[in-house]
Amino acid sequence: MAQKKEIKGEIFCNLEHIVQLEPKRMSMGVRPSGNLHLGSFTTLLLSLYALSQVKGATLDLEVMDLDFDLQRGRVAKPYYNETIGDEKTGETRLVGDELVRQLEEAIKVVERLLGETVRDRIDLRKFSEVYRNPAMTETFAHLILNPLSRAQIKHAIFDGKGNRFDVPLYPICPDCGMSGATQPRVIIETKELETRCFNPDCSTDVYRVSLLDPGAYNIHYFIDPIRDSVKCKNHPVSDLHIFGGDYGIQGGQKKLTKAERIRVIYNQASNTPPAIFIGPEITIGQLKMSKSTGIGVDWKNVALLREYVDLILTFVSSVESDQPSRLDYLKIQERLGV
Ligand SMILES: [Zn+2]
């Protein structure tokens, strides 16, 4: 009789537990969906604090530029080739590069506030660069081509959403650079993905991309953490992934958190999945904090940030359980006196 596979990958919310685990390689990802906001800054802060506490540990800090933004209808805009203009200089750069630049800046600020240098232990890169490693691309392709793991991944990601999708990969149209938000067909023999362009302004209909061509398709953010488990040159396996508070929120039919669903995918990719730390969810009143919400404390305002950093670290250190915690930004503002 087949043994039921044990689900591994501890999930916890207590900051001090990171020190007890003594991770060697931690990882964290940020989507390039706009300027670095306070939520991502908070997750970064917790990662850098953990680095300062666990001597010798390293951090993979990745900008998830193979992710995409859902536009109206069935068209998605890949971050991979999206650019942003600098108002002062007039130059444009990729949103992924811009976020790398902002993270560099934020790391310096946090280092000053923590009184510790950790930059030399951080590998800061765009995920599209990491994904160019053939071992990484092949592992992803292998999981997609294998019907069993594909089904598991599909189930973990699209739980309770009507299952319009099958494969959580989104080929980028070679003509217009947009991406279809509906499922591509997997062509096993040629290791290709086939889909059609839904951009009304584009003349391309059906197109195919190779699964082994990094940058030819977007990756649903639920499966990109597979990178933590892939053994390849210059990219050893991670043993701890640090997520923001939204990964502790339950959803879907089975009322699982994002962290629990990602753990299913981790288990598909590895026998030694990383542990998962979930930071606090920052809300504004009862609302989820989003990138577009005006946030009182500018993360570049170092004087206020000093207070913010102390407040967050005190709060997260007081979380004893494995239950995700919430922190209301209005209360933070009150405490900071802004
Ligand atoms: Zn197109």
C-alpha cells in the first residue's frame, strides 16, 4: 500500500522562533506592482532583522518580475517587460529594475536603523535572472509536464475559483508583449505552451512558447516559491521563506491560507520544503492595505521609521502562537503621533 506522503514545512508567526531554527538560507519575494509600500517594507524589515539575529545566514531577496498584473478582461500585463518613467530625468527603466533600486535604498535605511550591516549576505535579484538558470527552468517544466504534480499544483492554486485555469503559467505574446489570463494548452511532446492573444489591439491569434524558454511566459506567484526547493548552481535550497501577513489569510473553498497552499506546492517540489514564517497583516481600519492606499508614514522618513521599526519588532516578537497577527495601521499612526 502506498504510504501517504507526510506534509512537511512548518508554518509559524513567532519571530523569535526564526533564531531557534537557525536557518542557513532564507528567502523572500516582492512583486514589482508599484513603489515599495509599507507592507513589503515590513516584510523586508523582518527578513533583515532575522539576518542580523542569525549569524552567517543569507537571504535570497527576489523581485518577482515573472508575475503579472491582471488587466480588464482576459489580458494580463507582465511585469517582465513593463517600464516606468522617471519624472525628473525622463529616462525609463523596467519596473523590476526600479524595485531592485528601491530595495537597495530600503536595505541601507534598515541597516542604519538596526545598526547592523547585512547587505553582504543578501542576494538581491530579479526572478527572471534566477529563472534563466537551466536547472530552475527544467524543474518548473518537469513539474508542469508531470500530470500528477500538475494536478496537485492546480488544486492548491485554484481552489474554489471555478477552475477556469489549468496550468499556472501565462505565455507572453511575442507581438504585443501582453499575456493571456486564460489557461494555455500544454503540449507534452514538444514541451510547449499554446494559447491565443486576447489583446484586441494585437493581430496575433494562436501562439506557442517553449516551456524551457525563460522569459517567454509569466508564472503564477503561487508556484514561484518552488525556486526555494530547486538545487542548482549558485542557488542552494532555502530552509526558511519569509512572507507578508496576507499569506496567513484563509481563502478558497477549503479555507486554507496562502501559506498552507504554497506548502502543498513546496511538497511537490522537494522532500525538504522550507519552513514558512508569516509576518503581521497590516490593515487600515478593517481594510486590507493596498499599494494604492495613501500611507501616512513615508518609508523614506527615517525619523518616523525608527519608531515604526521598534513598534513592528516589539509587536511581532510578542506573537507567541502560529496564528497570523493583524496590526491596524490607524493604530500605528496613533502610536507614532502622525
Ligand atoms: Zn498579442
